[in-house]
Amino acid sequence: MYLYIKALHIIFIVTWFSGMFYIVRLFIYNTEAGEKEEQEKIILRKQFSIMIKRLWLGITVPSAVLTLIFGPLMLYMMGSIPTYMWIKIGFVIGLYLYFLTLHQIYRQQMKGIFKYTSNQLRIWNEVATIFLFAIVMVVVVKESMSLVWGFIGLLVFVMLLMSGIKIYKLLRSK
């Protein structure tokens, strides 16, 4: 039974992350639609709002809930919680806090409120990538990884990611 629960947990993690990655892209496109001429802006915002709502409520939120059900169920079935798992749980809590910020942006955009620029949203989109990287590394490498080297590796990854965003912004502005 444990392996079935683990498989379901992984499936819903994948769909949840897919939803989080794509929803921010849609937030960006919806924000950038505001720069179009009025008629085009109205059409684009209407379409993006439909897409955002269906993705968020139909895939992303249910996947987050099911991930939250199957994860603790796996922990319960394991009996004891290994040390590395506490680190993973810390990152997962951070990921759910990130998810809640996406829900806040979702609610704002559904009301026609656009507080963030497309560039700010592009940067915010990479937060999920950082959590994905950290969680997978902790789960796969487990106790073989030094906490210090893992933290240094994560910082290097974040710096490379942010450099990539700056390079993309420069290329996009040309």
C-alpha cells in the first residue's frame, strides 16, 4: 500500500508544480495584455482569465490538496521520520507559503487588480524552481549531502537562476 501512496504523492507533486509553473506564465501574459490596445486588451484579458481560473481551480489547487494528503500519509506509514525529511518538510512549508502568494495574485487578477510587473512575476516564477531543486536534492541525496555544501549549492543555483533572468531581460529588450 505504501508504494501506491508514494506513487500518488509523486503524481500530484508533478501536477501541482506544473500548475504553479504555468499559472505564473499566465499571470505574466495577463499583465502584459494591459499594454495592448483597448479592444485587444479586453479580448486577451477575458481569455487569460478563463485559462487562469481553469488551471488554478481545476488542476493546481486540487493537486496541492492531494499532495498534502498523501505526503503526511506516507510519513505516517513510514513510522519514524528520518532527519533529512525534516529538512524537506521545511522546504515544503516554504513551498506552500509560496503557493498561498500565488493564490493571492490569482484573486487579485480575477478582480482586475495588477500589482506586479511582468518582470517581477518572472522573478517570482523562479521561486518554485528553487523549491523544486532543493526538495529533490534533499530527497534524493538524503543524508549523504553535507548541510553546508547543500546550502552553498542552493545559493549558487539561485545566483545562476537570477543571472539567467537578467540575461533574458537584456535579450528581450533588444
